[in-house]
Amino acid sequence: MSITIRIARKEDCPRLLELIRELAEYEKAPQEVTVSLEHFENAGFGPAPVWKAFVAVTVENGQEFIAGFALYYIRYSTWKGCRMYLEDIVVSERYRGKGIGKLLFDQLIAEAKEKQFNGLTWQVLEWNEPAINFYKKYNAKFDPEWWNGSIDL
């Protein structure tokens, strides 16, 4: 199987939302995905985009097919400066174990270095052993001191 990593395009958004829903099912929270396609597209490709993504593409039956993606945005730390924040990295279940996650993560690291960010941060659920083990291969540090806080509006 041949995989190509490229920058996401607006026309990829319906497939990205499918993968987001697949991730939500895996994380036992399908009802939490409430973003509309229109909002998602505008947030990534409207007049003031707030996210960027890389997609992992293969060819099936002569058609391009997105097997996974990594979506990020820029976070500013008053202590560290600009950092890349990985919101989601998703590989469709039938494509897992084929090195696609590594290709996407390596692309994120390359992008962060090219843009001279000083790091890459993300969250992972404490029970998601496959993801934790994946990040450990990169010598990732996990910080047990910080709790996540949020307010829904």
C-alpha cells in the first residue's frame, strides 16, 4: 500500500468529519461530536482559519481515499512561546498498524521545526494504551499535575 501525506483541502472536510466520528465512537463519546460540516469547513478554510491538517492518502479503485489525518493549531505559551497543539490524529481502524500514524506524526514534527515552534503538545485519554505506547516511541513526556478544564457555551 502506498501512502502519501499532503495538506488537507476544503473538499476533504466531509471525510475528516467521518474520521472524527469514528474517533468519537472509539473514545465512547459519539454524542460529543456536534460540529457542523459548514462550521468545520469555515474554521479551517474560511477568512480566518484556526486549524490546519495533514491527510494520509491512499488510492483505492483508482480513487484517492483518506485513511487518516492529523489536525493541529498554534498555541501560545507565555512560558515557552509558539507551540503546535495536536487536536486529533486519527487513522481509520482498517488502516491501523501500517505506519500511517508515524508518517502523520513525523510530518507534524517536521512542520513544527520548519515553523520554528518550540514544541508539540496534545492530550491522550489515560486508558488509550495504543496511543500512549505510540507517543512513548517518541520519548513523549506525560504531565500528571495538570487537569483539563473547559466550559461549554
